[in-house]
Amino acid sequence: MANNTPYLAEQITHKTLSRPFLIHHTTVSYGMELALYLHYHNEMEFFYLEEGKVDFIIEDEPFRVKAGEAMFIPSGLIHYANNASADNADCSFHALVFDATLLTEVLPHYCRHYIYPALYNARKSIMHINKDTDCHNDCNNKILELLIPIFNMDKSDIDMYELELRGRLLMIWQLMYNSHFVTVHNNSVYDHIYPQLKNCIDYIDNNYQENIELTLLAQTAGMSQGHFCRVFKEFTGFTPFTYLNRKRILESCRFLTDSSESIAEIATKCGYNNISYYNRTFLKIMQETPSDFRKRETSGTPTTS
């Protein structure tokens, strides 16, 4: 694992053969401060820390994760981790990165609402799966008991573990729904709002470079502007225009890495007519300037486990 970081949108193909998941193991060597590079992906992820201690950051929310604990990261959230072990000692972790279809394609349509919170209310669906001390509330322990064997499966023959993997994930999901997601998804009316909200998110994702008005987004969702703003923030954790700015900045990262266009040209291409505003927004979200990001990202080719 290298000190410098790859492009923010992770370039790894998260598939085993044609299946929509990937399991991998990473060891962070002694003295390395960065345990997991800053990135995001469209898949969900279970992160299990086998050895050491890390400070895990998802968007702007910090978690101290110790050996034997796990994180559930919904899709599309920026995350990274710093080695918090004493004297930057070795740490190692496993990750299961998977597309939602790994679950949804085996579920009847009327069960899809169990998945909705992690898809459309990602920030509220983050879970720190630590070891419970309350013997009457051992849900996290049960999740860990189901999760850890996945990382010990023989990966050489997918036919020998695929059904068990899917079965364990479904059992884990039921536990997570019972203990956490049910509080996120606590109203049957939300079943109707999720698809409407997805239409708005898809519209932003496909038209981020345009001048998008709040009026249009509210109309797309079939809501008043005030109600739309409240619902959007409640479900995504972002205001509509925070989400839009975030999308624009993440897309600009791709152009900064893959093109030779000037920063001003990239800002314009991503919907910013004011370069100063673009620079300020980039710094706020990425915690570095566009020029520093470009310099770091193009200085070498990092490796990942």
C-alpha cells in the first residue's frame, strides 16, 4: 500500500468473476500513517479491522475503530482511515465491497424496502459495529459472528462459498435492519418518497454541470420547495445544493486527474462560473486546493491491496 492516494473514485473493479462483490485483505506496514486512502465507490462496504487501531472518517464523521470491530459504509460516501495504533504499528483489515444487487436480486420486490435506507439515506445508515457489553443487546456481536467467517472463506473457488456469502449477508442485513435501519426507515410513506427522491438524485448526477434550480428539483419530486428541502436533507444528510456542490467537486477530481485542462476550464465544465468559489468549495470538501490535489494525484501511480 503506497503513501500517495489514487483518484478519489476508486478504480478497482469490485467483482469476483462476474459476481457483484470483492473481498480483499490489506496490511498497513509499520510507520505508515495512512491506513486507507481517501476515496468513494458506488458499492456498499463492510470494513473489518483485524489488527491495530484506526481513525475512520466517513464524510466528516469520525469513528475510532479497534481490532475486532467493523464499519458498514453505504454507497457513495467519501471515506478514509488513519493508522491510530501506538507508534504507527502494523494494522490489517479486511473489506467486503458489494453492489446492492447482491441482495436485491435474490429478494422479491415487496422486500426491497429493507434495502432502501442504505441506498437513499446513506449518511444515517452508517454503522460502527463494535463489541456490545450489554448481554441483552448483543446484535453487534451476532453481526460480527456472521461477518468474520466471510473473510476466512477459501476464495479460490467461488462455487464453494457464494451461497453461504449471500446467506450470511441476508442474516446480517436483518440484524442491521432490526437494530438500526428500522429507525431510519420508520414510516411506510417513505416507500413512496424513496423513488421520488432517487429521480432527483439521478437528475443531479446526470446534469450537475448545468444551472439547476431548486424549483425544478422540487417539481421533479412532486413536492413544494420547503417540503422537498426538508425531505432531501433528512434522507441524504445533505441539503440539495450541498449535494450538488459535492457532486461537482467529485467530478472535477476526475478531470484534474485525467485531463490536462486548466483548473479554470475544469471549474467551468463542472458548473462553476466563479473560479474563486470553486476553489473555496473544493478546499472545504477535499481539505486541499485543486492544484495540490492535481499535483499529488499525478505524482505517481499508487498501489492498493
